[in-house]
Amino acid sequence: MGVSVGIVGLPNVGKSTTFNALTKAQNAESANYPFCTIEPNKAVVPVPDNRLEELAKIVNPNKIQYSTIDFVDIAGLVKGASKGEGLGNKFLSNIREVEVILHMVRCFDDENITHVENSINPLRDIEIIESELIFADIEQLEKKIEKLNRQAKSDKNAKAPLEIAKELLEHLNEIKPVSTFEKRDNEDFISLDKELRFLSNKEIIYGANVDEDSLLEDNEYVKAVKNHAKEVGAEVIKLCAKIEEELVGLEEDEAEEFLNDLGIEESGLNKIIRVAFDKLGLISYFTAGVVEVRAWTIERGWKAPKAASVIHNDFEKGFIRAEVISYEDFVAYGGENGAKEAGKMRLEGKDYVVQDGDVMHFRFNV
């Protein structure tokens, strides 16, 4: 089970540089001009998790398999994108396919790097992008309402979805995102969202791209972004895209030393993944054997049979029971055998809710 994060923002704010750094792959061209990204760049990135290394020390597997996260670098949007300005609304459809939006915002001054709006103003930039997402949602919803109007003439079941769609349109026309619509738990709204994948209803993480001098102490641009994020219930990750890119290619201990010298505890990649997982309510459980030690990503609250399905559908269909050892016990007692001898292995049934870090072995019959 993967999670997809789309990197968006105005042209030339550091999206492609961040993509290069986050994916550790120099396959997104960075250039000092707008629209250097013409097709969305995609990369599947392993999710760092130190627990896997600790399990591997005990099991000594042939390989370690991490959970993954998909990053999509989407071309820079501009004012009027929903009406075809710049490279048009083609790229808005790319955003519909992701679960989380990483909205990169430029929070540094540099006269050598152009800005499409000719000045640095993070809140204006945020408003431009998020307004375009709302305008795109309006266009989609208006088309749906036309269809529902026709259906409602002969199908009474179309009347309720039509009413909720009209209410949502009024909300959007006030330039308010879908995420603030009060009836988001309404079944008809949920169906609409599932079909149309509203852009302004997606979780947003703001990436405040700063210079090195502002990494430790927030500058005024970052403070403004954080204040805005607090108002809308979003997270802010401060990073220096240039420094993140410098980390590419460094050995793990070298990268750690480099970050320590800067006074930074965690890389931008780790922060983004951690926050994205949290936003989506994702956790990992592990399987540990000589063939591989592997992390499996599931939604928080999944019961054992559903969790088993990410390995293979047959595991869910023929689920009998799960052998479960907590990560802490697995490490403390030196592996499966030690945990068993200490009475730390549990047999769990179909109603067991899997916990983050569980080391699991499924029994099934098909």
C-alpha cells in the first residue's frame, strides 16, 4: 500500500530541486526559468525506518524491503491555470491522482533567482495556487450539477446528491476550499468526492523553502506561512532545497554529520514522509524472516485479516489467526524464539486491531 504526494507550487519556487533531493534521483530538471517541468516526474521512494535495520541485525535476512512513498513533481501552476493560463489545467488532473499535496512556497530572497510574480510574498503565492484548485473544483462540480439536473427529472434518487452539490457550489463560489465544507460527512458528499476527487479537499503540507541562514531561526516569510497553516489546520515543513540536494549521494553517516553541523535533527525527506503518514493515518507492521525483513503499510485501525491482504488477498480470504510480537519485545528478547520463550508472542484473531510496529506471521487456509 503506497501513499502518493504531489509537489505543487508556482514556477521556480524549488519544486524540482526538492524532488531531486527527496527522491535522491537527478531526474527532474532544475532550471532558472518557469515551466522547466513539462511532464509530471514520478518516483517511488523507500520510507526510512530504523526499526527495519534493528530487526535485520537479529534476523540477518537476505534483503530488507521498506515501505514506499510515491512523489510526483507537478509542473508549476500560475494564476489562471484553471482557465488554461501557463501550461493550462492539464496538470490539475495530475494533482487529482495524489492523496497529499506538498505545496512548496518560496521563503527566501535571491535577486539571481526569478519569481513569476516578480516579488517574494508567500501568502500571495499560497492564495494563487489554492484559488486555482478551488476554481478547478468549481468547473468540475458545475458539470456534475448539469448531469444531476437532467437525472433528477426522471430519477428521484438524484435529488439528494443534487442538493448537496448545489450547497457545495455555493461554498466554493465564496472561494472557500472543499476541506472547510460543513457537510463533508454526508454520504452524498462522500460519493461526489470519490467521483470528482476534489483538489481543494486534499491534505496539504506546506514546504517552506528557505536559505541556509533561516534553517534554525524562522524568517518573516516562514512565520507568515506558519500562521496561515495554523489557521487552516495544515502542517509546515521548513527545508532548504539546496541543502537537501547536497545530501544526495552522501553516505548515511556523512549525511548525518552534515545535518548535525547545521544543527538540523532530521532531513526534509524524513519530515515529509512522517507528516504525510500521520495526515493519512498510516502505520507499518513488519514481517521478519531469513528471506527478507519487510515493512507493510496499512491504515491505522485495520484489523488483522485486512492488514494481511496487503501481502496477498488469499491471506485475508483464508485468515485463521495471526502470530504477533511487538517490535519492542522482538528486539528485547533477541528475535522470535526468545520472545516466544518469554511468553511475548500472542495469537490474535479476526478482531485484532494491528498496532504500529507489530511483527506478524499470518496463518491462513485457502
